[in-house]
Amino acid sequence: MNPMAQEALVARLARTLRENDSWTGETHIQKATYLLEVLADVPFDFDFILYKHGPFSFELRDELGNMQADRYLSREPQDPPYGPRFSVTESGRQLEERFAKTMARYGSKVDWIAAQLRDKGVASLERLATALWVTTHEGDGLGLEERVELLRGIKRHVSEENAAQAVREIDELLASAPS
Amino acid sequence: MTARVPGRSNEVRDPVHTFIDFNSLEREVIDSLPFQRLRHVHQLALSGQVYPGASHKRFEHSLGVMHLAGRIFDVVTKEEKLSDEVRDLVPKRGEAEFSYWKTVLRVAALCHDIGHLPFSHAGEEDLLPEDWDHERITLELIGSGPMAEVWNSVRPSPVPDDVIKLALGPKKVASLKLDLSFDDWEGVLAEIITSDALGADRIDYLLRDSLHTGVAYGRFDHNRLIQTMRILPRSPERDSEDGGDFGEPQLGIERGGLESAEALLLARYFMFAQVYYHPTRLIYDEHLKDFLRAWLPDGRFPVEPDGHLSYTDNEVWAAITKAAEDAGADGHDSARRIAHREHFRVVDERQIAEDVGERSIAVTAVFEALRERYGAESVRFGRSPKRGEAPDFPVMQRDGKVASSVSLSEVLRQLPVARDEYVFMPADLREDAKKWLKTERDNIVTAAAERVEKESDEEKEDGES
């Protein structure tokens, strides 16, 4: 994807996450972008790896830094103990508007994922994204129980109940994702 | 070769850390050809042309990183530093697994730079085959003949993949698409070397580069910082239904080290501007790349281990010196500009407050316009990566709770994110170009911004149709 069009989509994602009551820290943007790329086929140029906190892209981390340098995003510090939140600047909103065709193509998908994730916290998002990773990388044809086992093999602190809920939720999202 | 058991019996003096000691295994690594080659690779490439004292090499830096990584390991694995949440993560002190991982960590720290090209980063992007960089060469070398002999000669023998993981860290392992995964413990160990915020690599290069350049901005109280390091649960990002689940562990600090961490991150910010991306250093990099493209066979450095090991700064400097005096030599013009200090000068640079948002393409637009007006040979472009944006790491407060460093530190909150960009031209064209830009720059940037946005948006539409 063209770098500026990609930045415009990331700006839209950050904005719509905030509008849907998401905390919109780095983890929220990371997981939402991963879900958007895999579930809704939005062709971001971000490679995701399975890292400590589930699927993660260092390229996206760099992009968030570049977008701050270009004043499209700002990082809002919070009172202790919480980590910072991202917000979209006026320049970021203008960037969205200038990429009207890109928004027409992918904007509704961005809005869809933001609405699905709403105010989920980081642990929920990590479970969900890891469930998607397991489903697409390891779980071809595997049932719920096998994927739950795989997920818990990767993230040992996740309870069986939470893992099962994450896998079920991913199956629902896969079924309802916009094409 | 007889297998040896590591013993601690060697030391060298060091201007940053006073003494650095190493055992017999580490000595085998240090004595290997790939590591000895680092004696001839400048840490700061051609920064010595700007800061005469910057003549130090990757060799002593790598020793320093090993020293610091070992110190950090010793601190964060102390029994009294381990909270209940992370105790099970750390192998038991005195057991074989504990000493194995300390050995791998120190060896990985030694090896983390062995893939560097002559003059370090200067030619990396343009002078290697596609998909190659110095970390990929490091990876190849760790598994290559000279290093394999080292691994086979000692007991316990480090597993090369373990060395690779800790030397490169997860970011590079991911970008190289290696089939290697990190468990929580390995992730923390890799952070000890490679962490943006607290890693031994960064601590050593800031202190060492500051010392040798004479730029005092790079100094900070690293001893205090290291003494306060801990393995901590990640700082929380929000108050939610996930409350209390602070995620997997990472390298952090106690509250008492926060000012030292602030000083480190300020040092990084200032050193980026003053030293690493000083505009004169950037243009020397461009002249060096121009020379190497002309001088190297096929315009590329070799990447196989034997070829890589045959090139150091020495061979390149000798060639520059010779070509500078021979008008018929490949790369003569670039060599002359380096050797005779006839480097291009800055004619335009990013305006921090103005060249943002839709005008963020300003300097590249000016670069293109100047190339069109004066010819491609007379115009060069240089940029830094973004700097600033303090990394967020966990801090254990005095009540034992973990908080985000950015939430606790006003200094880290205010650290600006910036990126520097420059256009350079020969001294004899500089004034004419600057005069022209005085009246034309705004028109050039406005027109380019409109064009880029239109093309970007349409390209996406066309590409998907």
C-alpha cells in the first residue's frame, strides 16, 4: 500500500477506536491493525510476528513514531500507572479527507473493526489476536478445543474459559467480516 | 581443538568501564577472525571528519556491551529483585541453566555487531544485495566456519540459534523472517542487549561515543540505572475488565532509577542531533556511498562470510586516498571530496514547525526540484530516522505497584519526536541555489504536496481495480 494512504488508514483507525471508547494505546492499534489485515483483507504493509504479547509488528511501531514526527498522531500521557493513548491531530483528520478514494475502499472495514473491538482491554485483545494467529497459522481444519490448547500453549497464563471465548469470538468475526 | 570449560581469568582496561573481564570461552570468541575484524571498523564511520576524537572501533564497543549485559543479568536475577510474578521465569542461581544463559547472553553481546560493513551503517542500504543488512550477515557469521569452531571448542557449547536470538533481538528476527521464537525469558534476555530504552548496546554506545567525540550530552548515570533494573510485568495500558492482568514480563526499573533513565533518553535525543545525524556526517556518508558504488566489484559488498571478512575500513580508506589523487580512478570525485574535505554543503533542511502534515514531503520535493535545475550529480539528500518518542517501559513504584514510565515522567512526556532532512550541493553552487529557493520553495512544496496526494490516492484505487 502507498505509504501515505497507509498512514491515512492508520489515522482513521486511531480516530474510530477512540470514538468507540477504546483506550487506543499502542497495543490496541497493533491488535486492531492485525485483525483488520487478516480478517478484512486490508493490504497494510506490516509484517506481524508472534511476540510476547501476541501478534505484533515492529514496522507498525515505527510507523506510529513517524506519524507523530509528521504531526498526524499525538501520544497523550496519562496519570500513573497507565500508559499513553494515541489521538489523531487536525493534520491527521485532514490526511483522511485527502485520501477520499482510499477511505471509500477501506474506511468501512476500519469502522467495522473499531466497532467490534469497542472498549476491549489489552489482555482481551491479546487473547483475540492470538486466537486469530492460531486459527490462521496452525488451525487449518482444527476444532475449538484443539485451538484452545494451541492458544494456551503460546499464552500459558490464559484460562481455558478465556481461551475458548477468544476462539469462539474469532470464529464469529471470521464469519461476519466484510469482504 | 580441546574442549574448555569457561573460567574467568582475563581482563582488559577500558576507558568507559575501567576493567572488562572475560572467561576462556569469551576469549575464544574475542580471538576469532570475525571479532578481531572489528578492530578495523570505526564505530562512528566518518564522524571522525567532524569530531576528530571519534576514532574508536566496534571492537571495544562490543566488549563494553558484553560487560554491561553481564552486569545487568547479575542485577535482575538477584533473589531480592524477583517478584512472585516473575520468579518462575528465571532459572535458579547455581544451576546449569542459569550459567548457560548468562554465557549465551555475554557471547551474544560480543557477537551482536560482527556483521557490520566497513564504516558501519554508512553504506548498508545501498551497497548490499536486496534483503541483506548487517544483522543478516551477523546471523550468517554466527553459524559460519570460524564461529562454529569456537562453539565446538568449549563446554557448555552455546546453541548458535540461542546466540542469534539474543544478539539480534525479536525485531530483527522478525524482519529476517527467521523461524525462531522467543519465550518470556529469552525475550527479557534479548532486551538486556537490544532494548530501545535500557539495553546494554545503547548504554555503551552513548557513553563511549560521548567520551570519544567530546560531546558531553551523551553522559548519564548508568551505574545507578543498572542497579535499579528489574524484570517487571508490563505497565498497564488501561483500566478495564482486564484490570490486574499486566501482561508478560519485560525489562524495567525501580522508581529510584527513573531520573537516570530520563538522562539516558535525553542523551540519546541530543546525540542523535549532535553526532549521529550531524549534517556533515550525513553528506560524508553520501560521498562514501558514491565512492563505494564506483569502486566495489559490481558496486556491492560481498555477503558470504569470507568475502565479508576481507573488507574493513582500512582497505576502503587506502582506496579513497589513492583514488583522490588519480583523476582516472573509479570514484575519483567522491574520494577527493572525502579526502580533501570538499564535501557538499547544506542548501535546505526540514523546518521543524512548518514541514509537517501535508508538507512533510517538503525536503524531498526541494531535492527533486534542485536536481532538475542543477543536475543529479550536483544534489544529494540525507535524512535521520525519527528521534525522540521515549519508549514506554515499566517502573516499580515505591509502593510496589508497576506504572508506565511515560505516566510518571514529565521529562519523557515532553521529549519531542523529530526527523531531520537535508539537501546538499557543492559549495560553489550553494549561494545560487539558496537564492533561488528563497522565492521558489513554498511553490515547490505546495505543488508537490498536491501531486503526491492525488497520485497516492489514485494509485491505490487503480491498483485494486
